[in-house]
Amino acid sequence: GDANWTARWERTGHKDDPDRPEYKSHRIMEASEKEEIETMLASSGDFETEEKSRIKKEQPPLNFDLTTLQKRANSLWSWSAKRTLGVAQDLYDKFKLTTYPRTDSKYLPEDMHETVAKTLDNLGGQSDYNVHVKRLQSEGLSNSKRNFNSSKVSDHYAIVPTGQNPPGNFGGDHAKLYDMIVRNFLASWHPPSEWTVTKRITRKSGHQFIKEVEQIASPGWRAVVPKKDKVPEGWGSLPNNPCESTLDSHEFSEELSKPKNRLKEASLLQLMEHAGKHIEDDELADAMKEKGLGTPATRADTIEKLLNRKYIRRSRNGTISAAPHGIRMIDVLRRIPVEWITSPELTGDMEASLLAVQRGEEPMDTYMQKIILQTQTMVERIREHDRNTLYLNEPSLGPCPSCNGKVMENTLAYQCEHNEGRNKGCSFVFWKDTSGRWFDRTTASRLLENQSLENVHGFFSQAGEGYETSIELKKDGKVVSKGSGSDEATEDDEVLCPCPTCEQGSIRITKTAYVCDDTECSFRGMQNVMCKRIITPAEAKPIFTDGKSTLLEDFTSRRNKPFNAFLKLDKNRVTYDFPPRAAAADAKRFPVEPGVVAVCPKTKANIVETETHYTPEDSSTDCKIHIERCISKRDLTRAEAKTLIESGSVGPFDDFVSKKTSNPFSASLYLKKNQSVGYKFAKRS
């Protein structure tokens, strides 16, 4: 038969080297090896292709515990752990569709056989699941011994459907998560899926090219949770096995090695579950559960607290990274030292000891003595430490580029030994947290030695998006992006307008950016291409003269999604300013009465009605007021909106209705500092 496919070169007899993690079977690391492959490809003679097949079994999933549910929702939809917990709690509390979500068990008690049978009967009445229920009822339930295991159920069993029917207006997040829980439950009673794994190995002159595909042989549980075959177009079948084959074309792809991908919440939850250890084996994972960080019910809150306190940050694509504030805190604690409080393993041991106390396996007194001793030691060391001595034993990073003195490390910066403070001595200070990046000692040393570095990753924009850039170090310790325009403009470049940051400079149009021609100016410049969109001089000028552009369309995010934004001058840099989100499709809509509702006391912008919101008449202003006309199922009148905007608060009202519980509640509304609306509740007597 006809067959054509793309295969990848793999080193024959390759063995990974733990000391060289970049050395992989498909990577050509030496020029001599590449030349040898090129010679082989250019030589006459056909290739020989051999095909091998095997059957791979894919085991059905266990039912969900909370952490696994959060990991799956994060992987599929980039949901935060907090969002998943909130929706799961609604499915349990409000809709009665699934069981209690704050559980750490994936198993069911052995006395639930009849309950499961009734649940399946009821799910059979829901059209989305009828065919799968009928299959189970005719073929019987698989995995009963595995799924029913009372010894692995403590306070609460796995998250499973109750069999109740969803209400008529059911949709959105609730419907998505409910469907995932039901399908996982049904899948858990199905047999394994079977896949035919076909491997084609094409050889010539001692070199091999490999392609492997997977095709479903027996769906098993994958009938409920489908997964696509990985069969490329044109795969076809070989006329004989083995057979001769010819090369149509080839391509060498040159790439730079990259650091590991940043964590997403799914990976972070798994690490918290196993006290920082990467564990793939399910049985070992269960054994390590008792040494995790926190509980399924508290992990989402822990992540949110770290985000709110700026110890970590979450980008728009869902990746999580340590923020400078968090990195500095860990570094200082380890130097004091109270390293045990920063150790996931030791924290996991303490959690396991607490669980042992709950079970009566460890005396409470022993546990408390251990906690008291460690707490006393920690408090004493933190209270008595001298921050000026934390880095005394660290050697110099190198000579100061300004005065040739020694550059020494302290808590906040890498600083010249002759720097005596404000305007005294040498001015060189290289802040550890600078230009949207934390500079560790190794990177700082390299930059100090070379004065510039190419393609440095780990930078973060104000919107939280990561990026890489080439940088250089100035004599005063400032880090600037190459081509950012700090001293790139010349007299030949066209003047756009006066610089808004300094008094004497002008913004000039260079080949790549809009920059100030004064080399002493702190303005960082603005690239003329931002998020794959060209910024024309006509669009750029209002940013520098008025502080903000008009609404610009057709930006493209790193995930290749289009978006609109204003560009805004923020001190010495240009940032994105996003317009209010469009109203939800199901938002309540009202007739629009013309005229000004109120005047924003902060920006003097006129506030008008739309069908769904009270919002600025001119969307290009800095006013952030965007107030829904229906809040917690209560209509906000025009007069009430005027009072809220101009006085800062309105109410109390006693006819709000909670989204979560559908219960009425009383509160006043007030405008926060960022001009969003908050609730104020009366103090309990």
C-alpha cells in the first residue's frame, strides 16, 4: 500500500547522561555527528523500513478526590484551584448533583453497591449518559474491588454524581464540571482501553529514523472520555514488512535548549500533595498523601494567599512563578537560618505527625513539644538575627564598573563597597528585583562580567506575562533592554514630541522604538511592535502627550488570541490598559435613559448608562468605574448609582440574593480604591 510519514532521527544505542540533561537521543550535539548524518542522507541507496506493533492497555481512572479534580480542571480549562472548589461546592450545596467535594479519597465504601446501582439507573435517564449506562448494565461493572475500598475512605468518600437531574437553566462552569465528574464516574466502571502502538523504524548506514503512532483497538473506558487517535495523514500501510523506502525531503531544526516549563496549578497541587516530590506511581502517591502540604480543602486557599501576598504570581496563561518578594523571604529565612520552615519535606513530616496524633498513633504531648521547640527556636533566631551579617561570608561578585571597587551582595541588591547611601560615594547599585525580573547571584555575576547578556528569560510584564529579552548593565547599576532606546536615538531620527518624563529630551522615532534622545532620561522607551501589532506614530503620540492612546485593536497574545487595549504612560514606561469586559451573554438588560448619571470624583469623567452597566461616556479616560445595573439579583437605580459614584457608598439594602446559596442578605455598596464595587456588611451585635 501507499504510505508516507515524517520520522525523527534517533541516536542508535543512546543512553541518557544524568550529568548532561540536554543530551537526548534525538538531539545532535556535535558538528561531526551532523556531518556524518548529512553524508549518509546524500549517499545513494534506499532506506529499509521495519514496522513493529504492540498492544498497550490504558487503565480506567479512579473517581475524583478534590486535588485530582482541581488538577484535571486546571489542565483542561486553566481553572484555578479556588475556582474549581467553588463550582464543586455549588454542585454539592446548591444543586445536590454531586457528593461532598472536600475529600482526599478516590474510593467508595463497600456498603455503597446499591447506591451506585441506583445512581447509574438515574444517570441513564439523562440523554448525554444513557448509552454508557446501558453498556455498563448489559456488560457488568468492572473494577468493583478497586473502586469499593472502605480502608481508603476516612471522613468522606470520592466525588461522584448523586443521580439527581440538573435543573432546566443549568449551564456554564457548573455544567462543564458536572459533566467531567459524571463521565469520570462512568469511566471508572469500564474495562481498560486498548491501543495498538505501531512503531516504524527506518534505517540506513547505521542511522535510524523513528515514528510511533497509537490507534484505538478496544475503546473500553475511552468510549466515555474519548481521546483521538494519533495517526498522521498519509500513514497508510507498508507493502511488505520490512520493505525498502525512499526519502522525500529532510530538515535540520536548530534550537536553543530551554529551561523547564513553569508550573501550572495542576503541577503545583501535585507537588503540594506529595510534599514537593514528583511522583508518577499511583500506589506510592497514595502512601505519600499523608506527608503532603495542607489538605485538599486548604490547598486552594493557600495558593490564593500566596498570590494575594505577592509571594508568587500567576500569568494570564495560568503559569505560576515565584515573585521577588517570595524569593527574598525564602533566601533570608535560610540564611538566618530557620530553613526547616521552608522545607516541603519537613513540613510534610509535621503534617504526617499531626495526622498520627488524630489517629491516636502518636502522643499529643510529644507532637506539641516538638512544635513548641521549633517555634521558640524560629522566633529567637528571627528576633536576634542581624540582616547586615547575612551575606558577610559571600565573596565579591566582581569589580564595580563605575569605580573598580568590590561589588558585594546584601538583602536587596548587589552594591559597590564604596556606596555610602544617598548621593555619597560610588552610585553603583544593582537591585536584585529590577526590570520585572529577579536576578540571582549567578545571573548577576555573568551580567557584571560581560556587561550584557543575550536572550535572558524570566522577565515579567506588569500584566504578569513572561518574556525574554537581551539586556545590558549601565555604570550606575541599571539594567536596560537592548534596543529599548535608552541611548539609541540620534539626531537623524524624526522627532515625535517632547519627552513626558524629562524636561529637556524629545521622543524620537527609531527603527524599532519610540525613545527619548536624552541619555540621562529614565524613560524606558516603547517598542514600535507590541504583541505582534505595529504602533504607528499617530497612535503613539497621544500616549506621550495625553498619557494614553485611543483604544487599539488587533493585538495578539502569546496564546495567539486577539485582544484590544489602550496603551498608557505609567511613570517611565508604557503599559497596557484593558477596557472593561463585555457584559455576559445572560446579563440582565435595561432600557437606556440618555444623559449623565454622575461625574466620577476621581477623573471628572461623565458616567452614563448602557444596557448592562454604569460606565464612562468616554472609554479612553482613566476612569475605572464599570458598575453592573443588576448586582446580586438587585436592580441598582439611576439615583442609587449616582450616590454610589459621587459619595463613595450607598445603602444598606436588604434584598440582595447570594449567587452561591440563593439566600437573601443585607449590605451597603461602596467603591474600592480601584473603583470596583464592594459590599459592606453590618457588624454583628
